Amino acid sequence: MSAPAVVLITGGARGIGYAVAERCVARGARVILWDVDAEALRSAARSLGPLAFAQRVDIADAHAVEAAEAALPHAPTHLVNNAGILGRAMAFDAMQAEEIDRALAINLRGTLLVTAAFLRAKAPCDGASILNMSSIAGMNGGAKGHAVYGATKGAMLALTAAMARDLAPELRVNALAPGIIDTEIQTQLFADRAALEATTAGIPQARLGTADEVAEAAEWLLFGAGYVSGETLRVAGGRK
Ligand SMILES: NC(=O)c1ccc[n+]([C@@H]2O[C@H](COP(=O)([O-])OP(=O)(O)OC[C@H]3O[C@@H](n4cnc5c(N)ncnc54)[C@H](O)[C@@H]3O)[C@@H](O)[C@H]2O)c1
């Protein structure tokens, strides 16, 4: 018999990761949130209830990921590689090595370290899968000044293809490419609410997306979509 689903979600303390956790819990799955923000983690776990477990982990820190793996409360069956940062805006002639490294360490190296930990720790489960949170920035280069972010998200698409090939048939691996979703990451990108709303002019659906709309697609790719692997689905209101 297959084990009940246990979904490891990085960056699960808020935003899109939290919305995915809510949907997992609503269908009776356990969730394990790995996030660097201790306070947000505590409040997320409290709101999600007894099916949720929180571990403070900086996914850019290999030792922290190993320690969290050793302390997992349950063997996971599914993984959502969701934690990510936008990083500071930098023009191409003003790249800062430290800032490049920080984005790569979290968005790319962190994804690889967590995936390795998940693969070592996972419980056998029919229909197990991995979901990588990319972005349409990985396809179109991203907002002006955010090329490094776009490059890390493009790398996640390549990783999705490689993982889907190398981890089959035990695991399906897919990616989501959200557009502009109304979470804290966007409040960093736009100077004020008016600037954020103004960007809706460029979105065919004429509004920002919600974290739950991304989570809805995540739920399908994680638990349904039995013959879908190696794919990227845009959740971007028609934006490319
Ligand atoms: N919001 C958007 O418009 C949008 C669009 C496309 C893609 N995405 C991607 O979706 C994912 C989630 O974004 P969000 O909008 O929910 O952002 P968010 O900032 O609201 O949430 C990100 C979460 O990741 C956690 N995190 C950051 N660094 C971490 C680290 N080193 N270790 C562990 N946890 C860490 C944060 O504490 C936070 O809880 C990101 O990968 C982001 O790039 C977001």
C-alpha cells in the first residue's frame, strides 16, 4: 500500500509556498515547511494545524539542509522547490559578485541541495512527484535589472527537464512559471501599490494573480497529472 502524502515545501511559511501548503492540508496530506523565517514559520504552522510541521532551514546552507534532513519528522513523498529570492536590481554594467552569489545560492544551489536531501529521505509512494517553482522570468529574462533572478529561474527549467529524465519512472517532475503574483516578493519589485497595479496594463487578464491560483495548478501537477512530466505550466494571466 502506498504511504499517505507528505509534502516537503521550501519557502512554505508565506506567499505561494504557504498557499500550496494550505491546499495539501485541505486534501489530508502532511506538510513539512522548510523556511528561513522563524516567525513566519511559527505562524504558518499554527494556522495550518496538526498536519503541518515547521523546520527553520536556510536552503543556501548545505549543513543546515543536512541537519534538517536528519531531523525530518516524516519521510516525504512529494517536494515543492519553492523558496526563492528576487535579489537587488543590478544593471549589467554594475553586477555585484556577492549579490549574484546570494541569488544563485538560494534559487539554484538551494534547489539542488534540497532535492538531494529529499531523494535520500523519501518514502516510497505511488504517484510521487517534484514541483519546481520557476517564473515567466525564466523564459523572458525577467524585469529590467533582474537578469540574475531570470537566469536562476531559467536554470530551474533546465533542472526540471533533467530531473524528469533522471528520476523517472519513480517521480514525475514539473515546473510552474507564475507571472505577477500578489505576494511580498512583488512589493520589493514595485515602489508602491500604484506602480504594482499599473503593471496590470501589460497582463491580458488585467489583474495580478493570487497565490492560491498558483497553488491550484501546483496541486494538479503534484497529485493529478499522472502522465505529465518534464513540463512547465505558465500561471500568468496570459502573459508570456
Ligand atoms: N510572486 C510572484 O510574482 C512570483 C512570480 C514567479 C515566480 N515566483 C516564485 O515563487 C516562489 C515563491 O515566491 P513568493 O512570491 O511566495 O515569495 P515570498 O517572498 O512571499 O515567499 C518566499 C518564501 O521563501 C523563503 N525563503 C527565502 N529565502 C530562503 C532560504 N534561503 N531558505 C529557506 N527559505 C527561504 C522566505 O522566507 C519566504 O517565506 C519563489 O521562488 C519566486 O521566485 C513568484
